[in-house]
Amino acid sequence: PMTSRVLIAMLASLTAAPALAASDATLFGLWARGDGKAKVKVERCGDNICATNTWVREGTKGEKAGDILVMSVRPDDSGGWSGTAFDRQRDLTYRMTLKVGETRMTSEGCVLAGVICKEMGWTRLASE
């Protein structure tokens, strides 16, 4: 089963576009995970997007501040983003989809060829 840290990972995405489209900017920033166990900062890292844990609730198993999820996603036909996310800490790759709004985001990550999927909601936080 997927852990909550993996879901953090599913939080952001977009990939190697030389210039950002206006909608891309809504992905970047600080987000709080819907279960209240983590906060992440989503930003560009090279040609990819990285979601870095900035805070993890004490006692949250398998997660710590500083963990990074590297996402490689592109706009899809549904108006969201889809692609993959690589969890460096677990050396695992997930299929990912994202729906991003001004103040809310939903991520879904799947493993085992889509057999196991988990969805997570996110809320945008004020800037640092």
C-alpha cells in the first residue's frame, strides 16, 4: 500500500517547458495535505517539479522533513496534469495525475500498473 509520503509526492507536476504557461504557476507554492500530516513546497527543479516536505507531524511513519518527490508530468486532455513521480527515499516510480485550482489541488498516485491507487486533497498555504 502507498504511504502518505508518497501522496505528498503526488502533489505537483509539470515538466520541461522552456517557458511557464499561466496555469503552470498555480501548481507552485506551499500546500498542506488534507490529512493534516504534512506540508510541502512545490517548485521547479531542473526540468522537473519537486515536492519537498517542509513539515511532517510528529509520529508520521515513514516521512520526514526534507523528503523529495520528483515529478515529470504534462498537461492532459482532462485539463489536469499526468505523468510519473519518483520517490527518491523508496526508489519507486508512481503514475500520477493532478487537478490544480487556485486554492485546492487533488493528486492521485498509482502503483502496480494502476491496481493500487490513492487520492489526496491539498490546500494552498500563504507564502513563506
